[in-house]
Amino acid sequence: MSHSFTITELAREFDITPRAIRFYEDQGLLAPSRQGSAKSRVYSNRDRTRLKLTLRGKRLGLALSEVRELLDMYESPRDEAAQLTKFLEVMGHHRGLLERQREDIEAQLGELAAFETRVRKRLAERGRK
């Protein structure tokens, strides 16, 4: 049985703003129908699932273009092996980016620790004079 949702219901459920939902719609991630004389947005189960997966992709750090590509790929009648291979490719690329960021952060933390050690040593030397 198909259920429909208003923008307010989805915003409340996922703790995001209606503006964010409209932005995802503008990005081609959601495609609500329009109903009534006011042409209000009506979101389907499909839209709800796509929103849920979009937010999950964002938490993983994926770009919205990557999220859209993955969502569209899963909805197309293509070979599942090709879809899964593409998903692994996207995840591998993202993992590489995160690992490089971690290396950069660790290097910066090392530099900060070395600088703090030098400053503490100089302060200790001044205290002895």
C-alpha cells in the first residue's frame, strides 16, 4: 500500500528543514507530485526512501552528485553486478579521500605537538633564569 507524505512530515521525521528537502528536489534527488489547487508537494514512499538514502550518503561524506548517481543506478533495470561494482568504486574513491584527510590531520597534529614541546621548553628555560 502506497503512502504519501507532506514536506512537513518528512522534515519532522528526518529532523531537517523543508528548505533542505526542496534543495534535494532541485538537485534531482526527489520528485514529488503536486496536488490540490495550491499544487502542494506530495512525496511518495520512493521519495522518502531516496531522502533517507541521501541523508545517509551525506553522513558518509558523499557529494550529492554521487548520491544521485547511486540512487538512479539502483532504480534502473541494469545488471546488479555492474551496480554493485560501481558502488564499490564510489566507496573506494571516498575512502581514499578520507584516508588522505586523516594523514593530513595526523601530520598537522604532529607538527602542533612538536611546536608545543618547543614552546614549553622555552618557557621552562625562562623560568630558570
